[in-house]
Amino acid sequence: MVRIDLSGIWSLTRVSDASVRPIVLPGDIISALLASGEIPDPYSGTNELELQWVGREDWLLARDFELDRAMAAMPELFFEAEVIDTVATVSVNGRQIAASRNMFRRLRVDLCGAVVPGRNRIEVRIGSPEKAAVSKAAALPYPVPYSTYPVSSPHRNLLRKEQCMSGWDWGPCLMTGGIYDSVAIVSHTGPRIEYARPRFSRSGTSWTVRVELDLYATHACSVGISALLADRATATLRETVPPAAGLAAQRESAIGATATENTDVPADTIVATATEVFELPAGLSTRHVALAVEAPRLWWPAGYGNQALYGLRLTVQETGAGAGTGYALDIDIGFRELEMVAEEDSIGRSMYFRVNGRDIFAKGANWIPADALPSRRTRARLESLLDSAVAANMNCLRVWGGGRYESGEFYRLCDEKGILLWQDCMFSCALYPSDADFLSEVDAEIRHQVRRLQHHPSLALWCGNNEALGAIGWYEESRKNPERYYIDYDRLNEGVLGKAVRELDPDRTWWPSSPSAGPEDFSDNWHVDGRGDMHYWSVWHEGKPFSAYLDVKPRFCSEFGFQSFPSARTVAGFAPADQRNVTSPVMEHHQRHPKGNSLILDTMTRYFRMPSGFAATLYLSQVQQAMAIRTAVEWWRSLRPECMGTLYWQLGDVWPAASWSSLEYDGSWKLLHYEARRFYAPLHLALIEKGGEIRAVGMNDTKIPRAGRLQVRILGFDDSTVAQWQEETEIPADASTCLWRARKEALPGDPTRSFVHAEWIPAEYDERNTLGPDCPASGGGKDGQENPESLSAWMFRTEPKRCNLPDPAIFREVSRLSDNSFSIRLSAESCAFHVQPVAATMGGHFSDAGFVLLPGKPILIGFEANGVHTAQEVEESLELWHLAASYR
Ligand code: BMA
């Protein structure tokens, strides 16, 4: 196979005025306009509003490429683009050769007859998505409604384009376009492997991998197919492919084909081989090869074991006379048994993942695209977000249906990091057409995506859509005529999506919608909690108090969230100094939920004293967000096994704004993310208030029961001990258990001057260390707890606004460990709550935040600064927020 990589610089012409500038592909139009200096930063101020014209224009992307005589004469020569966004035509040397209107399908165009030896010109014309959607709407026999947001582009549901590009309640409306992931000209003679779909079965320790191969042959022929399975931990399989073949890019494109001359794989890395000979007809056909593997290392989700991956090389070679070079496809696979246990039980319908026989509590968040501008969705950005997820003890993400089927890079990273993926199909918060044309587009899309992604061990479940079932009840038209829209929904969801998934990936669960009570059940899973997955939004959208989380017992809560503002440093990046007030025009522009600011401020008045300024308001918004989500997760984790999953809304941000995210746009951690690392820890202690009772609950997602001593104390804010209890306890394996409980009103002391503090010290630690370390690391040790081996928890006894918090007089000492790495010792004279260190002028990552600092118990935190600094510079930049400081 020969491949000419067409990534790099193309020209970008605005068709209406013939103006030209460069565009780097893979990449998008708005990013190109920004790079050429023609438009201001779309994320700054209210600039987005001035950029709506971009999505109303037609654009021409063009470049030349050279073909030698032999290549130009190839009987099979294709232009391939993994993602074309969205309404596009492709021309070569002035002749239109293809059209495309679905960014979720790979485009492959036959170039034969269109190219010449020497210089050729390729042009991709991307039509205005907004105009295309409006003209589709005009042709509809009846309205197909969709949800809109403060800045929105109309009828986005009629285009197979990333839905959130048209604006969302956390994102800008930037109707960009472009070519993403990979773009190339490829040539190959002879049969090729389009996709490979492994299926696993096990008998004792003996596994069989049956690989379904989707093959394409230009002519009927006889082929030999071989499969080599190498242990990736030791394999050198990849290095045997010459760099020029661009294996990385090939794998990215998920076509994965490369030349086969290099099969000299060291024998000791191969764990299984198989060879078969088949007769193939011309065109597409499916064949399979089977591999037997004895006792492979297993793939586990993060926190449960290693992520063993094996490299599978599949080659196809025409046999007999006329046999050309063969064709190879490389994929990574993982051995694991995974099922979604969704069964009728005494409560309703269960919902949990079982992996290799272990019942997994799914801990994680919802994934939206990494950036509103596709050019910025680099591997480094994806990896940093996913690393932060794993660092916060997450093992599951939901790829939400308003974004995109992610790049191959994303799924590979999830395979490597052990992140189970709940994969929505790309339909969200709207109704969708069900005419033959739309359905056939979606059919091609889903068949491509299932075949492309099926081999990833991280892929755990296919789900039809995000809230598209519930949306039938949202719009006047569909409320008036629900039958019509239920029929449309069913045709698309079950008739096309479900059908294709069941056929092509029968070993994975097909879940109809999120939320859903299960197949053929159309209940309201925003309020009913006994069956399937729930989206619980009453805290936030309905303005209920945090305690309302304790009114529901979801089986699997796949969405719930609470907004916060980003940090002052992020705000400074988009709002000029005179706009740094939460109700200024720029701040309101960066708040896309119509009631967002009111809900944030209302919550402050409910629980806290009014913050004393802008920076304090930003900080306090993050405190309450962390408190909200912790309340929900700790309660739902305590219900294990009745509840077996919590995925909060949302992990990251597509631009700098107020939102439900736990990571800011630049990837830095909000207080919620630090809190998530604690409340998602495999071994965790929580204090929960329920029905007038305070409970200390131990949570253990490991397979080892843990014995330890629990100490619960009522501490005065000056650290005086008002009362204390001690118990020897055990936290059983894979379980949550109540270790201690007390009636709240029976607790001694003044609730406005004291709080509850609990510590759990494991028996083995207790025996080994009669004296704890003088100054334990915070966050660096297990679970970020005070004592690296122990667990701790604390809670106020009343609303924080009623508490008489003293000034803790925090003392800090900064030591330099290396150019950009520092340790900071913090001590206080009285208790400091929700402590957040901030290095506003330099930026960087702190090892912990959101903790309580007790007098006489100094802690050490680490700080990795962005850039080289002295200890004094860090000292001067360091601000220490804590609750009392927010209103003083
Ligand atoms: C949901 C999601 C998103 C939305 C979020 C916050 O239900 O599915 O569409 O952004 O809530 O409102």
C-alpha cells in the first residue's frame, strides 16, 4: 500500500469574497482564521457574537499533490478523510467526484480517472452548515424540534454534525468546519481489511479470539489471512513497520492498513497465530479467523488491576498468480469479560458493569469534546484530561451524545488507562427526522463507528442517545402529537441504531437512551430512581437543596451536576479587568445556562455568608459545587450494591466559562476535582447526614476487607475536643457499610462553634506506627487523607453561614525542590475549612486543595509551577483561600 499524507498546509478560500489564507489540516476553519489574524480570539470577551458569520459562509479547502506515473495509473487510488465537517463536495482537477454530509462517516473517494501523472489539485468545498440546516428544515413535512441555547445555530438536529457546535448550555456557538483526524491519498492493489472485530470466549483459562474481518476485494480471488497476537508488554511488532508507512497515522485513521513486507516479528513475543485460506467475491465480504490463547493477562478497569493489551496484526494476501503485496491491519485488544447487569430485581432493574467476574462501581464523569475548536483537540489535551480523570480515581466516562465519536487516539488512551466507556450515539436533546434519507445516513454512520471502535477493551456499552427519548415531552409540537414523534424515535433508535449495534457488536450491551429505565420502558428517569440509569437534576435545575440528593436511590446515576465559576486566573484570560464581576456582560456571556448565575448565588445565600468580592465569589462557587457533588456521590456510594454508578456532569470545558465541569478549560483542577479524588477513592470514609442522623460510612471497592479503628470527634473550631467515640470496625470487600451513627440533636456542643471530624486508622497501620508522622503529606498519600494510611472526613453541623468561624491565621513556608517544584508547609492556629491554595500570577498544579487544616496538625502540599521560579516568587504569588476568608 502506498499512502500520501495530505495533512499540513492547505489554502482556505472564503467563497463569497475569494479571500485566501492557509489552513493546517487536520484542523478547522475558525482556528485557521484566528491563526491568520483575521478574527479575534473567539473565547475572549463577547467575540463569539461577531463570528457567527463563519458558519453562514461557504469555504474552499485546496492543495496540490504530486503523483508519479505508476501511482497515477494505479487501479485503486483513493482520497480518504476520517472526518469531514460536514456538508462538503470533493473535486480533483476541477471535476467534482464526491459529496459528503455526515461528519461521523469516513469519506473514501475513488480517484481513478480523475488524476494525472505530475501535479494534481484537490478541493474540498465546505458549505455553510447553517444554510444547509435551514434549507432542510424548510423541506420537512412537519417540524422536528430541538433545544436551543443562548447563542445557537438553528436546526442543528437536521445535520449529522457535532451537535454542541451549534451552542450549548456550557458552550459557544462556533459553527466551524474542516477535516479532522487524518487525510490522505492511498493506493492498494489486491484485497484489503476494512475493519477487524474481535469476539472473545473463555473456557476456564483457555480463551478463543474470533476475529470478524470485513474485507474488500476488487475481483474474486483466493486469499491467505493470518493473525499474529503479541503480548504488547514485550512486543516489538510496531517497530517492524517502517516509519515512512506512518503506522501511528494509520492507526489514528482506524483503517490501520500498512504494507505487509514487515512480518519479522520476534517469535518470543507471539502468543498465538492462525492462518486461513478463503475465496473472496469481488466487493465487500466478511470472514473470520480464530486464535486460541492460554491464560492471557487480563484487562481491568483502573483501580481493579492492570490494563494488559495485546497487539493483533492481521494480514491478507492474495494467493496464486498475480498476488501483489499483502495488506496488514494492526489493532490492540484486551482480554476481559464485560457485561452490563441490567436485570429485574426486588427494587426494579439493576444496572452495573461486571468485569472479569468483579462487580464494578462505576465512578466518573461525563465527557464532552475537549475543545470547541477541533484544531485544539490534540493528543496532549486528551491525555491530560484522561490523566486527570484517572488521578481522581475515576474508572468510567460517558462519551455524551452531543459531541462526537472520539478520535482513535482517545479510545486508545482509554484502553491504556483503564477507563470504561459508556458510548452514546451522537444524538442529544432534540428530536430527529426518520425519513429514508436521514436513516440511511445514520445507518452508514453507526455501522462505520461500531466496526471502527468495537475492538477497544475500554468500550463498555452502546447507548442510543442523550435525552432524546425524554425530549419528546419537552416541545409543544411533540406534546401535541406524541405518537408521531415516538414512531420517528423508534425508527431511528431501535430500527437503525439498535439494530446495527446488535448485529455488529452482539457481545456489548445496547442501552436505548440515557436516561432510560431499560428496553421498551419509556419512564421518566429524571425522577424515578429504581430502574436503569437516572439523570438527577432536581438539585440545580429545580433549585432543590443538596439534601434532596438523599431522597433518591438511583441504580446508576449517569448525570447530575452543579455549576461553578472558573478560577480568577481563567477569568483573567477572557474578561478585562472592568468586567470582573459575575453579572458583567462578559461574565454573563460566559454563563450559558439561563438560570446559572441565579442558581449559584441563590445557593450561596442558602448555605453561606455572602462572599466579600469577585475573587471570593469565584472561590465560594467552587466550594459549593464540590459540596453538592460530594453529597450526592457519598450518599449513592453508601447505597452499594443498590446503586452501582455515579457519573457527574461534566469533566472538562470546551471554552473558559461558568459550567458544571470539575476541570477548567486549561485542564487545571477546580475544587470539585480534588474532592472527587477523595470521594472516588477505592477506600473512603464519609460523614453523611440522613433523616436527622449522622453516619460514618466506610466504602471499600477493593477485594480485601479492611479492619481499623474509627474515631469520631466533635471538635471546636479552636480544635478543642467536645466529645469523642471510638470503635473497632471492619469495612467488607466490595461494599459500603455504616460504621457509626448518632442522632444529630443528641450531639453535645454548640453546632455553630464545632464540627464533626472522623478518622479511620487501618489496623495494620495502627500496629506498625504508634506515632504518626509529624507532618503528613496532604493529597500525596493514599486518598489524599491527612495521614497517608488513614481515612478522614468532616462535616459542619449546621449551615456554614451560621458558624462562627475564627480567623485561622494560616502560616505557610515554601521550600524549593527543583526549578518548578515546591513543597508548601501549612499550619493554622484554629481550624481552616475548604482551604484552596492559588498561585494566581504563575499558575501550576497543587497536590491538594479543599481540605481542612487543623491547629497543631501542619500539612505539606506539593506545587508544580508553570515555569521556573524561586521559593520567594511562589511565596509572593501564593494566596490561601478558606471559608472564613470568603466573607472577611
Ligand atoms: C444534561 C446534558 C446536557 C446538558 C446538561 C446540563 O442533561 O445531557 O445536555 O448540558 O444536562 O444542563
